Amino acid sequence: MEEEEIVFEEMRPRKRPGMNMRWDDPKEETPRPKFVPGHYASLYVELRTKCNPKEFMDDYEYQRLEAANDIYTLAEEHKDDEGALKGLRARAMAELGVRFATEDLYGELVRALNPAAFAGEREKFRFANELYNQVLLHADDVVALERLKAKAEEEGAPLGIGLGPEGEPPEGDDVNWFLLAIGLLGGIIVMVYVFAAMIAGGVL
């Protein structure tokens, strides 16, 4: 009696909800990039901190040190010119390999563009979901995140989607109900006060 040939197949874990998979192989997980940590008062401050020549002395390279000093000096000269500072940021990334913080901007965008906040609203949900996905995919890219923020502010405005003060999401039903409740409470307090005054005055 001939033995049957046994074929072993590779077992892969089943996809769980929330797992991010690669497009070329839907069975393979691929981690999303993490935001670059850090909090800076301005781009000027971040440039002067990260491009200080002393930061490049341990791994000394003549050309890199020259570039660092040039960027460091120009940042001071153009501290009030946002366009010039962004140009210096591009140089720092290309010539020095500096990574610029995305933590604050990333957090601002994921809060404002959370698709769940627009459930049941087809156009708003589609727009927010598209941008939210792009934010997650470019969490460590400050230039890409700035472009996504500009798109959210420009194209999201007609839909009622935008970035509120300090990155807060646009006001929704929860906020409106809260304001309504405050208004009703204020009205009740006024009525009680008037009623008490009428009693005290002998009107009732």
C-alpha cells in the first residue's frame, strides 16, 4: 500500500478587526508610522534646537557640520519669516537627516478628522475618513501633515468640517445639546428668582 504524500501548508494568523494589512499581500501586517515626538513653541525654536552644530560633533563630518552651522545661523536671521524657516527645515531634513516633530499636529488632525464624529453623514464621513487615513499613513511626515491640514481647512469648510481653536473638532450635536441645556438651566434660575421676588413682595 502506497503512502499518501502529505503536503504541509503555512498557517497565517487571521486578520483581526483593526489590523492594518499590506496592499501587496493582504495577509501581512504592516505597522503604521508613529508620530515624531516633541513639543516646540515654533519652527524657529525647533530649528535652533536640532540644527545646533554641537548636536553633530559626536559623529563628526566636515560637510554636515558646515551645513548645520549655516542653517542654525540663517534661522536666527529669518526668525520671523515662516517661508524661509520652512525652506531651512527642508535643508535640515535633506542634508542633516533631522526629523521634525509631528506629535502636536498629528494629534490635532486625528481629533478633528475622527470619522466616527460624522457617522450617518455621507459626504462629511467620506471626506473625514479619507483624510484621517492619510494622516495615519503620514504620521511621521510633518510636510505631508501640513498639506493635509491645509486641505481639511480649505475643502472641509463647505462641508462644515474644519479645525477649531487649538485643534478641537468642529462643534457637533453634543456641543449644541450642552449649550441648550445651559440655556434652559439659566431660564429656570431666572424664573425661580422672579417667583421668589413676587412672593417676597406680597404679589402672590
